[in-house]
Amino acid sequence: MTGVAAADNVTTTQTNTTSDELPVSYSSTLGPWYHIPSMGTGFIVGYYINPRVTPISEINFTALKDAGITDIYVLANNNNYSSVLPEAKERADTVGIKTHAWVYPGFSHASEVAQMKIGVQLDVETYDMPDYLSEIKAMRQDTEGVPFSLAVKPERWDGNQYYYLIAPYCDYIVPMLYIADYDEGVTGLRNWAEFYNFIYPGKIVAGLETYESDQNLTPKDQTTVLEEINAVQYNTHGVILFRYGLSEFHD
């Protein structure tokens, strides 16, 4: 595959895919990606990477940088973090991209990751957020000095996600604003980003899917993705692009 190949989470907002299942490859159906215009100093344009699907060694980090990516979120677990993350950071550092570990509840090496000068994002897709509050607090303490963020289901779109409880313990919240899966459009996306920012100013980074929906995994075209980014940019600290499958960047 040419360009940059990276992969996303093995779970989605609507399904319960197990960690043993891998996303479908879209190497034959991918549309071209072009440069994402700069959204301003400090605005995160993040990209999720699953090294189980695309090894770090196969990713063209220069192409990611040229496409406008500022941060990568690399899926890691208790068994592979010490090998996957240093490699990702070394390669990302060479082009000026920041590295974060993307982990799930039960990850027990947040302090070691922080010592690598790598941020941590805890993916907590649950309706029982209060049950995870003690783990969130402990991980915040273990990650002092590096960014700590929480990827969660969208408040109100998907019930009460207790943002008011978790906001004090993270640098930013990443609501998974996957509009088709919640029967929302770009206007709703814009309005809800404004609503979140009003309540939690400066605390929101929007998670955006780069495929049509969980029921239709066709990659979105550049115009559609940029429209969603533009819809949230004035009320968020950034966006992180999620793909259930493979994404590819081209000049």
C-alpha cells in the first residue's frame, strides 16, 4: 500500500467487536486524502493507529506530517507497550508529531509511559463511568507531566456519560462524535460541539470517524471529513480521526 497506512480501534460505538478480531482492510477501496489545512497553533489533528493491523515500521510518518497530522494515538496494552511505543515515538519525533498511548481500562503502566514523555489516552466506552473514576484518578496521577485524555461516548447523544465527574481529572475529553451512528448531521455536530465547549470550555477534542457509519464502512471523501472538522474547530481544542479499517494519505 502506498502513502500512509494506519488503523483504528477494534471496537465501535454500536458493536462489541472483540480484541481478537481485526478491522476489515480497505486497501482496494480507499479514496485519496490530501493535506488538512492548518487549524491554528495548538489545534490537535490526531490520528488513531492500531499497530496490530499496520506495524509502525510500515507507516510513512513524513506523509502523516505532510497531511496535517499533529498527534498520533497508538493502541497499546500491558504486553506490547514497551516495544510499540518507543518505536512510534522515535519515528514521530523525527517529523515533529506528538505521540500518545491509546489504552483501555486495566492498563497498568501509565507511569512508565509518562516517563517516556508519551501522553496517555484512556478509552472508556461505558455507561458506568462512575465505576471507573478511581482508575481515572490514579491514571491522572501517574501521568503528571504529560497529556492525559479520555475517549468516551458523547454526552446526551448516548445517555449520561458523566463528563462533569471526569473533566477535572484529564487534560481533555474526546467525545466520539460519529454522526451517522447517532443519526446526527453536520449541523448537529456543530451545535453539540458548541454546547460541550460552553459547559467545558477548552476541554473538548472531537473524535470524528473517517468512514460513513458502523453499518457502511465506505471511507468518507476529503470534502466530507474537512466539513466535519470545520464544523467543530471553533469550539474544540482539536480533532482525532478514527477509522474502523485502514486509512491512506496521498500528496
